[in-house]
Amino acid sequence: MSDTPQDPRRRHSAPVVDGVGKSASRAMLRAVGFNDADFTKPQVGIASTWSRVTPCNSHIGELAEQASAGADAAGGKGVIFNTITISDGIANGTEGMKYSLVSREVIADSIETVAGCEGFDGLVAIGGCDKNMPGCLIGLARLDRPSVFVYGGTILPGEGHTDIVSVFEAMGAHSRGDLDLIDVKRIEETAIPGPGACGGMYTANTMASAIEALGMSLPGSSAQNAVSQTKRDDSRAAGEAVLALLERDITPSDIMTREAFENAITVVIALGGSTNAVLHLIAMADAIGVSITLDDFTAIGKRVPVLADLRPSGQYMMSELVEIGGIQPLMKTLLEAGLLHGDCLTVTGATLAENLADVAPYPQDQAIIAPLEAPLKAQSHLRVLHGNLAPEGAVAKITGKEGTRFSGSARVFGSEEEAQARINDGSVVAGDVVVIRYEGPRGGPGMREMLTPTSAIMGRGLGSEVALITDGRFSGGSHGFVVGHVTPEAFDGGPLALLEDGDTITIDAEADTLDVALTVEELERRRAAWQRPAPRYTRGVLAKYARTVSSASTGAVTDRPD
């Protein structure tokens, strides 16, 4: 073999396998199925998040095989490797949930590590759950090699139109006395009927939609059922598409531009998506060198309405949106209204506008997506709040069904478990603002989601009568009057650390403010007496994460040079 690579598509694999000096490398690869012809082909790494840890990812092994076959058919050599996934749905409400956001960084690191070491020329990454999708995109962005993301797809509804959030809320209804154990068990047994990501416009479907709008997955990838021929075809087509991107030398930095991130934010708002999209999109942009801030969500939110009547605040599930055409007709509507940048490049090699040119509108009788002239909410549901409790910002998800203003008495807790116990035993009552602090990226560490307490509040019938604020996060399945990502976090001495039971807290989603009725002097008096608590972990991955993670307002990333 020649020591001089001839194929510009092989700039990463050629140094690994070309020439007599790389005989040992070729010997190793022959043992995993390479033949002489394969050493002359571009290598496409297939990053699979397959696992039996969670139904979101239990089918992805087959999708990875399809993607690899697509790369092979297009003239490349597919090489499947795995990265991890965890399950928020299983870990919520436990100490294990602290590893959830951490897993995003582990996934990004592992994809970068394997591809960087093995010399893959292009990549397909397949994700099916909340953190592995942005983790995949961060890894692809760092590598900046021709790449396509594939979403694993949504789950089908459970019996009686139920899903995972139905189970969490059933637990809350039981604690109130409205649901007996037999009914809780029935919902538990039937709500998750098979593989796929949680079925509402929760974080998984939100991020899948954002990534498609960003241009990093093939058209339609975000709105397909997990177990379907359509999803298998999407995976195979992604493997083929990487070879076309290699031919044209199109990389993520050509696609993941500022305008593309604005498109992603716009689609997330129109769909009524998860607050986690704020955290993840900022982090994904940071990985590719694009500056996206909390202020961008506010600016875009002033001109983009909420159009989708999807869970958790609405009625419908993602599988029902799939039946009427997915998000493509919505994107075409937004494009025609001047709300999307149509000239953004995508992984098809065409622009967003070109991809949408022949998309048909939704059926006239559908009720899932409202018309632009009659939106469910005229401006964004994602509200970035500032005030003396959130000098660097906080993120609320206010659909309007909860009202737009809440003022109440603080009930302060130093952990999710403390708050959950008092919600369950009836200590939290109407008019309370539940404050859960020391759950931020550094303080938790890991910035746990608060799906268990928010579901308990809803299950106890207090959704419109109790608010909750935290330096932690929320699941895409959380709803009610909730504010998360409060920064600076309590562990860093943010104002949340200074609150006491009985303080009056006001959340105003029209003025976009989060304040406590305390004077500057009183806050400073309390600050002088405050002491940072000891770290909860001093060794291991959580300790490493706490030492390196940035503020939630900058995406909670771990590789910032500052």
C-alpha cells in the first residue's frame, strides 16, 4: 500500500491504515471484518447509544446496523461503536439522577475519544433519549467531520393514552388519596408499551426536533415512530448521506451556524418544547464556536408563537403528530412567515428552504398544530427571568394555563428529597413557593430534574396553587408554575442560598422577573452569615464534574477555556 493518501475523503483514516508502516493497524482491523478493499474506503464511525438500560434506546442496535449498511452501500466502511446512556425516567427522584446531565459530557467525550483515536472520516450518531442527543451533537461538533444525527424515534402511547408522566402523576394522585394502588399498578404496567423515547413534547422529542431544524438530521428524522420501517430507512439513509457529505467536504461547522441555531430555537418555541432545550442548545452552540445566550431565547420568543397542542401542557403525543406529517409542515409554515432562515445548509447538502419546497400542508381537519393567525400562545412559553433572585437569569416554562404571575410564601428545602417528603405528606399547601436549592450543576452536583416533585404537585391537585423554583432543572414532562436554572446557583452563593421560610417570592412571566421582597441590606446581611456547604462528593465522576462545570446560564459545559 502507498504511504501517500490519494483520496481526500480519507484524510483521517489514511494515516491509520495506509502504508507498510501501518500493517499492525490493518492486522487488528482484519480481525473485526475488514478486507483489502475496505482499507481504501472512507471509514464511517456509527456511534450507537444502544442499551437495555431504557426503552428509549433498546432498539437502537438495529438502527446502527442499518446506518452501517447504508454507509457500506454508498462506498464507505461502517464501523459501529457504542457510547453510554442513562435513563432519567428510572433515576428521577433518586441520588442517581445526579448522573443524568453528567452523562451528556461523558457521551460527548466518548464519541470524540473513539473517533479521534480510530481515525473515522465521517460519523453517524444515533440517540434516543434526553442527554444522549445533545451529547452526540457536542461530540460531532468538536470533531467537525462530515456527520449525520439519527433520532431513535418516539414511543407509542400506552393504554388509555398514557405515558411515563402519567405514571409520575398517578403516584401524586395516590399520595392525595385519589387513586388506589390497583389503579397505580395498572398505569405502571401499561404506560410504556415498547421501545422509543417518552411520547410527549418532552426533552427527547424537543431535542430531536431542534436537531432537525438545525439541519443536522435528515428531513423527517425527528417525527418517526421508534419501531417502524420509516425509522429503519432513515437510519440507512443517514449512512449513505455521510458519504455524500464527504464528497462535498460539508462538516458540522458549515451547518451549525448562528442562523441554524436560531431556526432550532424557533421550532422549539413553536412546538412548546422543554426548558432543557435552553441548556442543551447553548452547550451545542458553544461546542461549535457559536455564541448563543439566554437573551437570544427572549428575543426570538417575542416574535414566535406556540402552535403545538402537545403534552405535557397540551393534549396530544408525538406519535399523533407523526400521523399528520411531523414537523416538516410546521417548519414550512414558519419559513413562509419569515420566521426561519431558509438559506441554512443541511446534511442533505441542500438548504432548509430546498428541503421544504415540496412539503404538503397538514390535513385541514387536524387539531394538533394551530394556525399562525390563531396561536395557542402569542409569544414563547420559555421565559428567561431576571431579578434579585436570578441576577444571571432563570428559565421558566409558562404556557399561560398556569397564569402569568404568582406571588407566595417561600418553603425552603436543601434538596429534592426534602421537598418531595413535604409535598407528599401535605405540608406544602396552596400559596407556597417551593424552593429547592443546592441542586445546581456544582451544588447537586449534576443539576437534577425535578419531575418527581412537580408531578407530585400536579397529582395532589396543586398545579395552579403552588409554584416551584430551583437551581436544578425540569424534565420536559414537568408542567405547572415552575422556574429552574436559577443562576448563580446556591452553591456559588447565589441569592437562592439566602432565602428563608416565609419570604415573599414573586414570579412574573409578563415582566420576566423573579424577585424576593427583601431589601439589598437584608440580602447582604444574610450573605455575610452564609457559608458554602461542603461538597457532597469529593472523588469520582460527580466530583470531577463539579470542579469543571460552568454555570447553567452558559450551558453547564465542562470544557470552557475559562
